[in-house]
Amino acid sequence: MILHVPFLPARGMALFPFILVRDPNDRTDKELLHHERIHLRQQLELLVLPFYIWYLMEYIWYRFKGLRHYSAYMRISFEREAYANEHDLLYLKRRRWGGFLKYL
């Protein structure tokens, strides 16, 4: 389910089982929605809560290493997988379990 959240700090966000978008026009952006669906798959694989813990720990690790917010965010394995494959709309059909692990 795609929800419009006008005060969202990002353009899109996946909070299992929802995809949140800041701009209602993004409800039809196939690549943005695909990026977020990749995150939903990652969340499902890790049984949701461990995904958020792992995500946060990676972010904190990269910040601790001295990276600024955006650089730390872009180094998170979940984001690296989603960005690398957001243009390939068939990616989730052939993705294996733990696909994010190769981006660690």
C-alpha cells in the first residue's frame, strides 16, 4: 500500500508493509516505488525489526568513521542494493535471499 505523507523527510520510505511518499505524484514513479519495494523485501527477509537495527547500526558505523550524513546513508548495504537495482524493474523476480549481503 502506498501512502502520501507530506511531511516525510525523504522522497520515499519503506516501513513494512507500507511505502510512504512525500509527493502524491510519486505514487506513479516506477523506479522510486521499485527502490522502496526492494527495501520491503529486505525488511521481510530480516523479519522487519532486525532490518531497522542493522540499518541503523550501519549508518552509525559510517558516521563514526567520519562520513557525513549523505555519504553514510549511501554506504548502507541496503541502500547500495536498492540504488544499484532500482532501474531494473525485474530485479526482484530473480533476486536471491540476502541480496544485500554482497553490498557489505
